[in-house]
Amino acid sequence: MYPLTLNTNEVKNAAGTEIEFQRLSSSGRQLEFSVIAEAPATPHRIKIAHSEIGTGLTARRRSVLRVDKTIVGQIAGDKTAVVSAYAVVDAPIGQLAALTEVTNVVAELVSQLASKGASTTILYDGTGYGSEALINGSL
């Protein structure tokens, strides 16, 4: 369960510095957080949402964790732009007796984003193999 505030190192930027968020809204199977004391013209949001389709053996759950940050344009300073990153888990819950394999694929995704090789250190600076590929458009 998500707390009302994310203010004890739950969210860090690339430098490893904590960013504090507060719950902005919740409805049904969705939550939205905003940066505490954010500038209205440049919202910074974290959203989590779940949806389910199918029944019985064909039931699936799609969960999305998304971060959106509005920034002032670095080329045209009178414009804003939105940078987004999100993770999606599409789980065949009708075919699962336990969430072990869902946990495994999430761990594999996180390790690709936040580590390299034999490292056991979590990298926030975007230098994990997966992060580098997403950030630079490389393979």
C-alpha cells in the first residue's frame, strides 16, 4: 500500500537526492502524487493505475507506474515539455497460483535499469544497461 506521502527516500533523482511527493488524488484503482510545493506551471507527477480484463483462466491485470515531469524548454525557454517514463506489468492472473514469476520479471526489469554486470549497487544515475538504452536510444 502506498503511503500518503513519499518523503523518506522512496523517490530519488539521478543524483540520488530525495524528491518528496504528496498524494494528490485517489479513485478506484488509481493514485496520483505531486511534488510537494511544486511550481504550478511545471507539474511533476507519479501515477499508479490498475485495470483488469477477462475472466477465469483468461483474466489479466495491467498495472502502470508512470512518472511525468513538465520542464521549461532548454532550447525555447518560453515553451514547456513533458518527460515521461513508465513501467507496465501485464500479468496473466487467471493462470497464476502465485505471483512469483511476476516478481521475477519485475526484478529483472529493475536490475536492467539500475545495475551493470556483477554490480550489487543500485545506480540512480541512468548508467544501468537498460537505462542507458532508454535514455540514449542505443542498443
